[in-house]
Amino acid sequence: MATKLENRVWELLRQVQFPGMSRDIVSFGFVDRVVAEGDEIAVDLVITTHSRPSAEAVQNQVREILSDEIAGAHVRVGLEVKTPEAPGQQAVAQDPSLIPGVRKVVAVASGKGGVGKSTVAANLAIRLAQLGHRVGLLDADIYGPSMPMMFGIDEKPLVHGDRLQPFERYGVKVMSLGFILEVDTPVIWRGPMVMKALEQLLGDVDWGELDYMIIDMPPGTGDAQLTISQRVPLAGAVIVSTPQDIALIDARKGLAMFEKVNVPVLGIVENMSGFVCSHCGETTDIFKRGGGQRTAELLGCPFLGSIPLDPAIVEGGDAGTPIVTMQPDGHHAEAFGKVAAAVIAQVASQDQPKLTIS
């Protein structure tokens, strides 16, 4: 059972924030151990970041607050700084023959639902097509497929031979489980069924030749995410989050999952970043601002851009006309264009030989 002194130490640690972030180091899981006996206090920090100065600043803050608030205490603060692992080779056998004509596969993911991941995936795919690329979009959100509505498709796909034919809208080839199931049919499947369904959506669809396939991943970190990351040679993953601290914590989990299966994280997109009033033009940061960029800096991955919050994006998605088609010259299309350009650059960088210094 924790002593009264240990409880006091934990209370004080919750007042220490990582530089640039608004959540405390306990919530982030940076405190590995606390021991408080007599007048001796020992705290061990384990922080994963590319910024060692920031980690050392946290170490100093912890030492100062404990020394100042607990009179007569002898304080020792240990620090271990872990560098996020660089992408490496896949440890699990993949099957490139599932989608032989696809050059680059990019997963669009999030640590939690409700951050606009599918909206980003749809508009990113269309923007890539508008830039002249051959693009496919796979709705891999088995439990909540949304691409049928977002692309305004309520038909069943045709079958030629033994191959499903994807729909083509706005220059993008689209396939979703939602095209096959009845609209109100709930998907109550265990892991093996999910894995089989995803492999069929990849391998049994006539995708043809594509420069990019965008995969709209289910939110979270489960069977579907692991199946795709282990079976398909992903060029990288895009993590979508809102600026809220709680959403960013979940985004970190999604990023960590891809690192564990050695999939390159292309970067973070901050969605719902500021609301611009259509009447006065003033910007209101409803969900704060800049959290995505701070998290990218903390985790040492690129920041791909921010997408503003606008009712027109919601209206376009519900009507089957994503915002980059409804307002191709608007500031939203420009924002998605910058994200698309950043994704293209990051994918290309994965093909460049890495220099090593002996």
C-alpha cells in the first residue's frame, strides 16, 4: 500500500507538464517508479522522445517541485530517454500478390473514433487524383464503413469473373464492405472473420494499376489494423487527430502500434483545427490549436498539416460530395492539397537510400 508520502509525491508529479504540452507527465505515462521512505524520495522517469533537452527539463522540474514542496527531503530523479524506433523491415511475411498493380499503399489511421479520419482519407484520395495520380480508396473500417455515404454510392458492386469491380467516383476507385452488406446490418465478427474479409477486399477486387491506395483504417489498434499492416507492404501511415490533449494521447497509441510492426509513420494531420466564422472571418480554436504539431515534434515524426473545422465539410460528406470536389478552389481544398503534397514527399523519402556515418 502506498504511504502518505508516496501519495503526496504522485500529487506533485501531476503538476509537472512536458514542455509544449498541457497534460501532466503521470497521464503521459512518463513516471516509471516512485519510492518514498523516511526522508528519501526516488523517482524514475522513462521518456520516449527525440528531444533530450525537453526530457532533462522535466527531470529538473520534478527535482525542484519535490525539493520545494517536501521540506527536508533528499530527492533523486533518474531519467531514461528512449528514442522512438526507426522504421525497419517487416517481421511478418507479407503478400504483395494481394494487390499486384498497386505501387504505394498508405494507411490513414487514428487512435480513437470521432476525429474525422474517414473525411481526411476521402479528401486526401480525391486530392491525389486531382493531382494526376491513379488512386484507389479501400474502406477498411469493417464495423462502421462510411465511404458509401461520403461518395454517394448506394449500389451493389458488379462482379466480372471472380473479381469485384470497384466503383469510380471523382477519379478514385472505391471499395467498401458497406457496398456489400445491407445498410442497417451490424457486423458482429471475431478476429479471423475480420482478417478474411479484409483480405478479400484487397485481393478479390479488380483494382487495376494504381499509384496510390489509401486505406481508411478502423479507429484504434486491433485485429483489422494488424492484419493490414502485416499482410500488405505499407508505404507508411498517416495519423489523424484533433488538437485536444485526450485525442492526442490516443493518437500516440496508434503511432506506437505502427512503430511496433515497423511501418513508417508518414506524419500527423491535425483535423478540426480552428473554426473560421463565415460572417466575420474570425478564427475560434474550439478544440485548442497546435497540439498535433507539438505531438509530432515530441515523437519525432513529420507534421503534415492542419484542416480547419467547417460545416461545409460535414455537409459535403453527408451529401456524397467531399469538400475538395464541392469547393475545389476553396481554402479547404488548399489545406488538403498541402497534406497530399506532404504525403507524396514523405512516401518518396522512404525510397531514398539512408546515409550512415561510421
